[in-house]
Amino acid sequence: MESLNSILLTRLSRFNLVELAELYRRAGSATTVIEHKRDIREILPDASTHLIQALKDIDICREWAEKELEYDHRHGIEPICMNDERYPQRLKECPDAPILLYFFGNTDLNQRHVINIIGTRHCTPYGRDIIHSFVRELKALCPDVLILSGLAYGVDIHAHREALENGFNTIGVLAHGLDDIYPRGHRETAQKMIHQGGLLTEYATRTQPIARNFVQRNRIVAGCADATILIESAAKGGGLITCSIARSYGREVFAFPGSVHSDFSEGCNNLIRDNGASLITSATDFIKAMGWDDAIKLEQAQQRGIERTLFPNLSSDEETIVRVLTKNNDLQINLLSIQSNIPISRLTGLLFTLEMKGVIRAMAGGCYHLLA
């Protein structure tokens, strides 16, 4: 019922996305929203007149929603509601997060490290070389990373293909429904991604890839990730929009510099110059800036053997994590984030510190275990 009602509410997405997300958060579920569709201001006192009227008439879309859900079930597509633990918790923190996502794949959307790699649709040999070397080096230094992009021409498709080649899970965020793939030439890569990552969209089937959808989907690319990495960009482009959204969400933004004579490095160079992105030249630069060199440090510490102190000096946030795990041990990071009220982007660093102190241990499936 929640999936059906969430699909039904997506018909209101033409309205203010922040307003719709806030309504869902206050209600706690799409089902509650539908139950109160005629007295919605009891949940959201400042709800707009347009939203109130649309909710009153929403049942005319119920047959459409039922057909959509039937199609999803028949084709292995997972509708993931905002209150579902599978929902990307990083994205959930964003004010304009979609109340429902459609997912076709086999990976966890709440992995410990998540990045997106974006850029121009006219990727040059220089850009392809950067993607190749960056992803390969990243695999050696920090192998547990989920890589997102938009399955578009240029930087996007090269990022997905390098991720697949190097054994990373990779997610394509689409600007249309999952009943088709655009561009058509990327279908073979998309098929591989379904078994090594997946495809993600907020759009129902039969939604066409129109221009405004690409701009809107950029917030999902930015919101699902800890960091945005811009490879190449002209002075204006979708990659710069995604970087701007990522900064508005408080996420890290990085860019590779290029020749001052290259049109497709102008956007990156300008962004770095204007302090809109941190300059990086390698995966080593990136993981040091993110504090993700813990993968190397932790492995070395484990080889030496981590000795837990009887009374480790814990920060208040670390103590909060320990209290949560004391009540409910072996939690996945997304649930730990919810129960501790600590954003995943900050939680990952705290969990590493606790591992180094010998307080917790990372387990299979992205779970964390409090040591006795």
C-alpha cells in the first residue's frame, strides 16, 4: 500500500519538490498523506492552495499508479519509498529529495563511500585518460566505493565503463523511466550495470527524457554521493549545475584542471579559480582530501593487530554511536545514521575512528559490530 500511495503522490512532482518532500516527512508516509488528503493543512499548515487541490483530485490517478506498480513487479523494478531503509540516506537529507525512487539493480545504495563522476558529453582523450587512471588508482587505494553518473555520452559513460572494468559497483541515474534506455547506444553497458550496480530514477515508466528531467535528475546524482568529481566541462554545462547543487547540499566538490587553451577544461579551471571546487590531480589527492586513506591505515592496523583500550577517549558523537550499537548491534550504516541522527557523510569518518580504537568492527554487508 505504501508503494502504491507513494507512486500516486509522484503525480504531484510538478509542484514544489521541497514542499512535497516536507509534507511526506511530516506525515511519515505517503499512506498518511493520502488518508489526510482533504485536511492536509493539519499536517502542513502552510501547504499551498495548488497542492491542496491536487491532493483532493488525486484519486483520478489511482488506476495509473496501480498499473505502474504492476509493471514494476513484473519487471523486477523496486519502488523505494523515502521511509524505506533501502532509500539513499544521503539523498534523504536533501530538502528536495524525491519521495520515491525506482531501482533496477543489485547493490546497496547506502554503501560506506559513494561518489559521482561527471562532466562534458564531449569527453576528450585527456578526459578519458583521467577517468581511466583515477578509477584504477581508486580501486587500489579505496576499493569499497560506489560510483554514480548519468549514463550520458562523454564523461558519464566512460566513468561507468571504467567502474565496471575495475570491479566497482556503478549506478546510472536516469532522466526517464526504466522501461527504456537513453541513449540507445548505452544499452549494453546498462545491462552490465544491472548486475554490478544498477539503474536509478525518480520517473515512472513511459516518461520521456526531456531536457528539464536531466536538470532535475542532477540533484539525485549530487545528493546520493559524498563527493562530486568534475572531469571536464565547458564554461557552461550540466556538470557545473550538479556541482552547484552538491555545494548547496554541503557535499565536497572536486575538479581536475586542464589546459587554459582547452574549451572543455574552462569550466573546471573557472570552478577551481572561484573556489567552487578543490583541485585534484589523482585518486590519492582525492582520498586524502576526503579522509578515505583509512582503507590503507586500517588494513595496516589490522595486520599489526588493533588493541582496544579499556577506556578509550571517545567524542560525544562516538559515544552516541556506541550507545546505539549497545541497544541494537550489527546495524547497517543507513540505519545507524537514522538512529544516531548523524549524517552518513560525517558518520563514515567516525566509524573509521572507532575501528582504529578497536571499539567496533566492520562486518560483511556494510554492518558495524560493537566489540564486547
